[in-house]
Amino acid sequence: MTDRSAINELTILFDHILEEHGFGWDHWHSLLWNLHNVRPEDWDALPVGGGRTIRELVIHIGRGWAVYGDNGLTGKPRQWGDDDLDGILPGTSPAEVERWLRAAHARYREALTKLSDHQLDDRAEAVWGEKFEIRRLIELQIQTSFYHIGEINHIRALLQGNDDWDHQDMGREDEQ
């Protein structure tokens, strides 16, 4: 039997990026929860002095999952910017982007769950060409995703003129 305890834990952490279920009400850091209060007009808006939109950040996260899921975990070649995931593209509406994002998440997750713990020490290529242990590339996707989720929340707060602290749940109390 193959040891998969580390892979199982990494899969749980990766799943929590998209949707948090483990802490009940405290899922404020998940991507879908942070997109919950993004208005349609916020998707392509730039805050004063900003350089990226929420849509661009969401697609950047999904691209990372697709590229690293293919290149880093399965060895299948995928170029940055190749957004076609078995016929699913980001589209233009928030709903289309979310559908594509879920497909990118599922693709990475599937590749991750096929690994064994001993493969975490194998080396694979990052998008910039340098080789790292697979465990480091997985860590990169988890950390980078949460970093960009924070950016998304900050841009949303700037565009809407509010900040979503725990004690200011922005009207989502009824959905818990």
C-alpha cells in the first residue's frame, strides 16, 4: 500500500483554497467566498492606482492550477495562457469564469490525488524553467492562491468603499 497521508493533507489544503468547509462559518479566506460580494461591475474595474482587475487575478489563479497541474504534477506540457480546459474557457461573465475556475481546480486536484507521498521529493519544472521538488510546487500554488485571494478582497474593498472584517460580515449572516 502506498503512503498517501501527506498527499491527503495537501489535497485538503488545496480544496480549502476554493471553498472552505472545515471551520464552519469561518471560510473568509476561500476564493469563492471572497468572490461572493464582488459586484458584476467590480470584475473589470481598477481601483485608483491599481494595475490588476479581479477578473485578471481569478484567471491568473486558475491558470496557475492548470499549468502546474499539467506540467508540474503530470508532466504534460501546457503553456501559460492556454486557458482551454477540455473545451471550457474563462468566458466573459463571472459565472463563466467561475465554471472555468472550478474546472481548473478539478484538473489540478485530480493530478494531485494521483501522486504518492514519495513522489513529493521528485523534481518538476516551474513555469520560469527552474526545477523544484513537487512538494514546493504544490506549496507555491497554495501560497500564491491565498496571496491573490487577499488581493481580490482588497480590490473589492477599495472599489466598494468598505472592508469585510469578521464583525462586519457585509450582510452574509443569513447564509451561514
